[in-house]
Amino acid sequence: MSETWRLFVAIEPPAPVLEAVARVQDDLKRLFPERAVRWVKPEGVHLTLKFLGNVPLSQIDSLKAALAEATSGSGHRRFDLGVEGLGCFPSIRRPRVIWLGLTGDLDSLRALQADVEKYIAPLGYPTEKREFRPHLTLARASRGASRDAIAAVGRIVEETDVGYLADWHVGEVSLMRSQLKPGGAVYTQLGVFELTP
């Protein structure tokens, strides 16, 4: 059986965005019930465009070529986003994922994400049926958290206004490897694909 790596396509945030993530997490840690959520390490936060799952090593070069075509080859220009707002998936009443929202040139972001899907689909990665909902994950509900603790998380998210947190100039897309370790996921960048200036 051939070796596989767990891969995804993402946009990696710059330092000011990661600093804002850490500040919001620190604030929420003081408000959330203890052990209600598992926090994402700030340095591991990214904007996922496409999760690929376990990919044979023999396919990585083909993925890189497809991503080069999906980014600069398709004429996608650099664009600006903002980080603003706090929310939950699937809902405030049942928060499983706590996230920061994005503002700015979301049309360019959605077009880029659609082209990533389009160009890698022929390699056996079907287009996602769910709508693309761009966000930065801060935390996930803990498996053992009580209903009351989870309900409290939802209420706190609903009542917390984080305001506008950071500007984000998007200039590249990354192919990333995720290795699941006891201390959390470790991410390695396998390729960078520049957008047109």
C-alpha cells in the first residue's frame, strides 16, 4: 500500500491576524466554562480552502500543478480581507466550532476557492456540496463537555463583540500537510502558490 499524507489547501494568516486570534482566545478563556472547548493553537490557525484528506505521495506533484493553475494561472489577483466578528457552527444554540469571521473582498476569496475546487476535482477530489463559509477556527467543543457548558459557550459568543481585529492582505495559497500528534496537529507547508500582484 502506498504512503499517504493528510493534506489541505489554505491561506495562512500574517502575524497581526495571529496576534488578534491569540488576544481573542485569551479573552474567551476567561469567560468560557473550564474544559468546555479545545483551543486551536494560534500558530495553527488558517483559512481552509479545501480539505483533501489522505493523499498518495505520488499525487502531490499533480496537486501542485493544479494549484499553480488555479491561482496565478487563472489570473487571480491579490486581495484584502478583514478579521471581524465572532460566531459558531452549526448555530449559537449548538456551538461545535467557535470562529472569527472575515470581511472585505469576499467575492475574490470565493472565486479563488471555487477555482481551487475546479482545478483539483479532476484529480479525484470532488467539489464540496456545502457552501463555502470562510472563517478562522478558534476552538471546538470538547467531547465530554456538558450541555450546560456548551449552552454557556453559545451565550457568551452571542454576547461578545470582538469588533474589527485586523487587516489581511492575501497574496498566496499554500498546500499544507497535517500530522496528528498527541499535543495537537502539526502543519507543514509543502508548496506556496502566488496570486497575481
